[in-house]
Amino acid sequence: MAKKTGSAEKPPKEKGKKSWMILGTGLSVLAGIATTKALDATWKAATGREPPNAPGSPEIGNSEALVWAGVTGLGMGVARMYATRKAANYWVKSFGVLPPGMSEGATKKTKEKVK
């Protein structure tokens, strides 16, 4: 007979949710780090100067601050979306279903693809 240890086993759905959070967040963080390094290097190559580390500073020109904010915002948004999509594709290939919480926003085509 198996002896119960007193700790309740968590339902599989909850375990999957935590796994998805770890996978999705981890890949997003890595994508953010890589994107930051790439944007910094691109800015330096394009302008010959270091990227503005404090775009809100009055010492930075308005146009430079706006361009930097736009470039970094767009770059980070795209990197996060791409990393999340790659993680979701990996999840679907591994488990045959969309990650927890993602099926609500999925299109009919995506749902049919998973089945």
C-alpha cells in the first residue's frame, strides 16, 4: 500500500498553467535581453553614439528621445510576441493543445490545427 504523505497532489491543469508561465516568461525575458543588445548595437552603428540611457533627460534632444522610445518599444513588443508564439508552438507540438489561457483568443483556424 502506498503511504500518503499529507501533501495534496495538484491537479494537472494547475501544473500545466505554471509550466506555461515559466516557459513563456523565460523565453520573453531572453528575447528582451537579446533585443536590448541588438538595439543598442544598431543604434551605435547608425548614429556613432551610445544609445540614450535616460531618454527623459533634458540633455537628450526631443527627436532623439522620441526615435529611441519608438524603436525600443516596437523592438521589445515584436520580440515578446515572437517569443510567446514560439513557446506556444512548442507547447502545441509537445502536448497537442494550446497553452493554458490561450484558447480563448485563438482563431477557429488555430483550434482546428490543434485537433
